[in-house]
Amino acid sequence: MELNTIKPADGAKKDKRRVGRGIGSGLGKTAGRGHKGQKSRAGGFHKVGFEGGQMPMHRRLPKRGFVSLTKADTARVRLSELAALGVEQIDLLVLKQAGVVGGAVRAARVYLSGEIGKAIKLSGIATTKGARAAIEAAGGSVAE
């Protein structure tokens, strides 16, 4: 193989679409834009969601629910990750130093995933009901 013989695979490169070059090209006259209307004209641009002055869908529909701004600050920690730490006293600083949670995290919540076989003491970390029951069953304690 020589560098001057290398070429793209068949069908990999398409020719540029040449519009407005006569009826035989299939894209003559209106050049694929149809007849009349804002989209057919040069500079016929509108914002995403614009409906021609009609009240747009995203403003017609009611706002619902609640989006927590602090959700990203709370890390989720598996029970099995705590068991793998090998430390008895666990707080947020210990989790950060071990690399279990990121440095920007402000809070952590332990959920029941995996098993824990030894007693640990959690402080300043939230838990789910199942995780709390599993920790206490292993002889540990949770202080929030």
C-alpha cells in the first residue's frame, strides 16, 4: 500500500448538495424549500419553540413539581462501600479522603446495597431505613 493510493471507502464521501442549479438537478427553482412561508425565505429564522406569535407550548403548559437545587451536593454511598473501607468511625471527611465521594459533595446518604459484616459508627451521614437496620444489626450505630 502506498500513500498516494489511499482513498475513502465507496459511499463514505458524499458530494455537496448544489441547489438552485436547474430543473434537472431535482433541486432547482425553489431549491427544496417549498413554496412561500418563513422557512422558504432568506433569513427566515425563528427560535426553537417559536410558534409564529402563538403562545408557545412550553408557556401554555403548567409548571409542576419541584427540582431540588441541593440534589447534586448529596452523594449516594452503598453499604458495601462502607464495609470495604476498613474504618470503624465514618464521617463525610473519611469518605472524601478514601475517594468514595467527590470533593465538592456536602452531604452523603447511605443506602442498602450489599452487606456489612462488622460494626461501624456513622456520624453526620444520612441513611435509608434499610441501611440503618443493616448497620444496627451488625452491631454498629448511626448518629446524624
